[in-house]
Amino acid sequence: MNGIHPAEPDGTRERSAPGPALLHRSLNARPYKVTSAKGLYLTLSDGRTIMDACGGAAVACLGHGNEEVLQAVSRQMSTGVSYVHSLTYTTDAAEELAHHLVDGPQGASRFGLERAYFVNSGSEAMDAALKLARQYFFELGQTTTTTTARSRFVSRKQSYHGTTVGAMNVSSNLPRKVPYACFQLDNVSWVTPAYAYQYSNWQSGETEEEFTRRLVDELDAHFREIGPESVVAFVAEPLVGATSGCTPAPKGYFQGVRRVCDKYGILLILDEVMCGMGRTGTFFAFEQEGIVPDLVTVGKGLGGGYAPVAGVLIHKKIVDALRSGTSSFNHGHTYQAHPVGCAATLAVQKILKRDGLVENVARLGRILYPLLLHTFRAAKYVGDIRGRGLFWGIEFVRDKATRESFPPRACFGARFQAMTFDLGVAVYPGSSTVDGTRGDHAILSPPYNVTEDELRKIVEVMKLAYDRLEKEVDGESWDEKAANGHAKPY
Ligand SMILES: *Cc1c(COP(=O)(O)O)cnc(C)c1O
């Protein structure tokens, strides 16, 4: 991942002494090799132990090496049913997982979300959601009136929805799109992000309520400008994850968004791939916004990393439209609803339920936020601390009075991650936080079963790393010279 400073160079491939055959994220840096893992801890091939305080990218919600999940996977494979094609077959693992998510006590059917569709990555889930949304209007006969009827998507700046071409099209994480401008479809547009720290008019005293109203009015005006009948859906992360660092929307924002979408019959797709499945202290992040989406995607915390799995939960109104039309979703993957993936995921989800781990996230969030505030509030380069549950972002700025970021070449976010890692704690780094170019943050997203003591230890190490970095940065002059030869992470 960007910001991980390599243990050793990736090297070139010579016939005599071949370097890696695996294409890593960087050809200059080789990632650390992990040889074993248990709970919060990763063991590296150099013998070091790392506290995994971010679960990769907020993935490992149960920690690593869970025995019950191992047994569930092994049980599924021991039936011999490791794979069957979903066109002809189904399995108990897939059916039970869907029932658990839809009909369970914390299930999605409370919100009218009555079907689950399982794929293998968050990007695939987003692609499926975009296609389902479009097919909804096709079934209703609303796509035939003009060529542009129900063909557009509106999303937000500074958001990430995935890496496949479809999901990338609605994303606006600019560094991740650089060589691929030619893939951009012209049926996507972006509105201002609900990111108060950098996008509210705080200089002129704009209140949270006024910021919310401005954003909702902008969305309404944007729909009217492009023609509301041309729009399929508005796409948003309830809490923006990797792009800007655990950014919740201002109060009333999603209620306003829902109202404006409903006014024009536009669907609301919420991307909870990173923030969903309990990460923010409720099963879905949208529960804390007082609204219900038409489609919600989940991923990272769904299988907790035990299987490559993600999903879409689909509102009754979309299922009904399909049923009254062609009766089939015109989409499919070879590995959709994969039996082993579903068995692993069902085991993860049953443990979350049985052990009250989502409630634990909410409880620990009430401890972690004051702890982060107490530890970092006075730090001179910490501009904002935000998040919910066990999903917290720290935004670093060069000047707290003006909220100005460090120049990208300072690599503050990446260096913070590297410094923390050297002290034995992994946090998830972020750059280009503010506008796709400038800005730095770090994400803290430990497993739901982390202990209070472990949280204190993690925050202590983060502070130690921060203090060291602050001292280093104080001795550097960003305007004249490049930062210590640190390369830009992208
Ligand atoms: C990670 C992420 C995705 C993409 O998921 P992949 O499994 O990496 O394809 C989509 N949306 C959000 C909000 C994410 O954080």
C-alpha cells in the first residue's frame, strides 16, 4: 500500500537470481512478508511483531487466525462443495449467509432491504449496484423515452468506490485514476463532499446546519441542471473511508439527500464497503443517519478478510421492479456466492452477533474518541480527529489556524505510517486527503474485539511516532527543498 516503506527493494529479475515473479504494488519496494498472524498481531519474516491497528484497510474486523472461521471453511470444503455454478446450483452456505444478513435480528429486512447478492470484492459490489440501479429503471420502462433517460450517476468529489472500470467511473479519488482518464464515461458528475473540516465555510462562521443546507441545495440544483429524469442514482459513502479519512457527514445531510432523491425518483446507493458491517458501532453506518438507501454495498468487514467477499443488499422496491419485468438481474460472476467464501463469512457474522461485537465497537468508540482527543488535540500538526465506532481518521495540517495542508512532497501521512510501523503498530496511511493532491491523514481501524488496554497501547505508540515526526518535520523547509529525498507515495 502507499506509504509502506519497504523492508527491501523489489529488485529486477535476472535469470541467475530471479527477483519476485509477483507484481507488487511498486516495482521499487517489496512489501513485508507476513509468516503468521493471530488476533491483533502479525509476525513478519524478520521476526518482528506488528500490532495490526487498521486491519489492512479496515478489513480484519475479528482479528487474524480465528479458529472458528478456520473450522467453518474446513467443514465446507470437506463436504466436497468448494465450488458450484450459481446458474444451476445453490448451497446452504450462501442461503444461510443471505438469511443471516437479511432476516437475522440485526438484519437488513428491518429497512426493507430484502435480498443479498454476493460477489468477491467491493468494486464488484459497486458495479453490481450501479447495474441494478440502471436495470430498475429499465424494468419500469423509464429508459426508453430518450437516449439520456435514467443514464447518469451523481457522486461526490473526494470519494472512492472501487477500482474496476465501472466503480472507478463513479469514484473521484484522483490519484487512483491518473493513467485512465480515457476510461471516464461522461455520464458521471460530482458534487461537493460532505467534509466539514475542509469544505465548510468555517472562516465565515458557517454552522453545521448551514453547511448541510448548502450541500443539499447544491445537489438539488445539480439534479435540475442535468435533468433529474436523466439520473439513475446518487452514490455516496456514509462515512468517507480511505480518500479523506473517516469523514462523517454533517447532521441532517443524508436526510436532505434522501429527500432530494425521492423528489425526483432518483435512487440512493450507499457504499458501505469500508464503513459498514459494524465498523461505526451500528450494523450499517446509515442507521445513524436516519435514512434507508435503495441499495447498499458491503465488503471489507463482511468476511473480515477470511474470504474475498462483498455484497449488495437490495431494497424490496428494486426486487419488485425486477419481478414485474424480466425477472432476472442481467449480471453475473463465475464466483458469485462462492460456497467457501460464504461459509467463512457466515462464521464471521455469527461470531459478531454471538459476542456482541458491534455493541463492543460502539462502547470502545466512546472510549477511543476522548483518548484520541486528549492525546492529539494539542499537537501542532493535528488538524482534525473524526470518525465513529472503531473507525477514526486523524487529518494532519501544516497550519491549524488556516487548515492548510503540507505540500505533497512532505509525505507527512506516509511518514507517519512508516514511523508508527517502525514502532510496531500498523495504521492505514492516506495522502491527497483534501482535494486529490494535498492533504495527509492516518486511519485507525482495529478489530472489533480489540481490548481497551490494546487501544491505549496503540494510541501511545501513535503519539510517540507523531512526536518523532513532528521534530523531524520542524527541521525541514518545505518551500525550498524536497523533503529528505522522500518520494511521493504515488
Ligand atoms: C475498498 C473500497 C471499495 C472497493 O473494494 P475492493 O474490495 O477493494 O474492490 C469500494 N468502496 C469503498 C468505500 C472502499 O473503501
